[in-house]
Amino acid sequence: MTPPAPPLLEVRGCSRWYGPVIALNSMNLALGPGLTALVGPNGAGKSTLLRLLTGEIRPSAGRVLVLGEDPWNNPGLFRRVGYCPEQDALYEEMDAPGFVSYLMRLRGFDPAAARTRSEAALAACGLPAEAWGRKVGGYSKGMRQRVRIAQAVAHDPEVLFLDEPLTGLDPVGRRELRTLFRSLAERGTSILLSSHVLHEVEATTDRILLLHRSRLLAEGTVQEIRDLLDEHPRSVEVSCDRPRDLARSLLAHAAVEGVRVAGDGTIVVQSRDPAALYPAIVRTVVEEGHAVTRMESPDDDLEAVFRYLVRG
């Protein structure tokens, strides 16, 4: 039997504090290939975790490993790692291929290979070729963001760290780059994407790490985490032609904990057993001939899961 592959990113009992302030508290984490989102409110510890993983700071306790190595003071490791920080810092007088090529030269590529890789990465990130000859100091915020992502992926890293990578992009640009990130993940890259925009995270990946008050609060898919929250009843909204009649009938089912008429022909049904609730709703609708125009759960998205966990 083949032993499991070691994780590409590993955090072991890691804490980081600044004097009396605890920025990260006893975190344990192991990630393999694929795209994982790091979410949490401001001050949750996201930036501290990324700084530890990228070798900018050292843990006060515990250990951090990237590709099996300590990232602190390890230049050789970062030839295998890509990083797009949140800060917008480019060499304003350079053009985009020149800027990315320069960083590829620092990673050990010869001039020709660096240029080839930089142009391929800029094209993959959607920067128009007609803009390549202009100085990046004259670029829009979205164009600058594409350059910053291009420098992070041009060398085909095994691990990629992205801090708020979709900032400043229009909807088309965000969709294009989400597609790029998923493509890299499917090829085996381990990507850790930090964001506070929950709907963007949910549109990008369903694998999440939730940080709150310096601790890892939950990890897994949105559905896996939501299924663990038994203390919070699941809500299902149903819009139909006779909402009060449907509400009255559903209250008789054991799976239904409560029903509220919300107006506009909509009822909100609550249950701690969604596996039994959905068939009960469908069966009642069919048997009584209700005309249903909408049925959905507002509790199954990342926003709801995050709200439940933080409030809990």
C-alpha cells in the first residue's frame, strides 16, 4: 500500500505573539494540492499566517513547513513558491514584461527563459499585449493586479500564496483569474488564497479555512462545516401560491421545527434534519397541488456559515 503523500503546507502547534498581543494561537494545519481559501474578519490572523508561511516572520512557538522545509531565511525554497502580496508595489518605470522578467532572473532563469515565461504569464493573466510596452506606473489598478499575479505564477510554483488577489478587477477579470487559479490547482499546485470577500471565495473554491480571534475556527467545505452546526436550525425558503396552507401542513411533519410566513408568498421553514425536510416539503407540495416558484436555503452559503461560527 502506497503511503500518503506528505502535505505541501504544514503548521504544527504554531503561535505568534507581539508582546502581549496574540496574533496566532496554537494553530495546526496541513494542506496538499488544490485551492483553499483563508477567510476571517480583520484581525483574525490571516496576514500573520501568510507572513509565517512566506518566511517574513518566525513563529513564537511551534513550526511551519512549506514543501517540507522551514521557510525562514530559505531563498532556495522560494524558487518553488509564488506569492502575490496584498500591497501594490511595482517598479513604476519598468514595462510589465521587464518587471516580471527581472523577478524571474532573480529566481535563476536566464534572460531568454525569463522573458518567455513573463510574456506567457502576462497573457495567462489577461493583460492585453498592446499594454506590455507601457510603463506599469500608468496602469489601472486592475492591470497592475494582473501583473502582480503574473509574477507569482510565471515560474510554475509548486505552492502559491495569494493575498486579496482579485482586488481592483472588474467582474470579467475576476472570473478569468478564478478560472486560472482553478486550472493551476487542478495541475497539482497548492494554492492558499486569502480574502475577506465571502461571495468571491465561494465562487472560487469550496475548500475553506475560517480564522477568528487568532484561532483556526473551522476547515473543510462549506457544506461539511454547515452540517456540523446542529445547534443552528437549517432554514428553507419556499415561495408558492398558498403559503399559509403550506405552512399549516408542514407544521405537522416531525422534521419541521418551525414555520414563519415572511410575506410576498414566501414561508421560512426551519429544521435540524434537512435530509428529512426537503422530501417532506416536496411530498406536501405535490400532494396538495401547490404552485411553487422558488425553494432555496439561505443557510448553505459561506456568509451564513461564517456568521453562525463567529456568533457562536
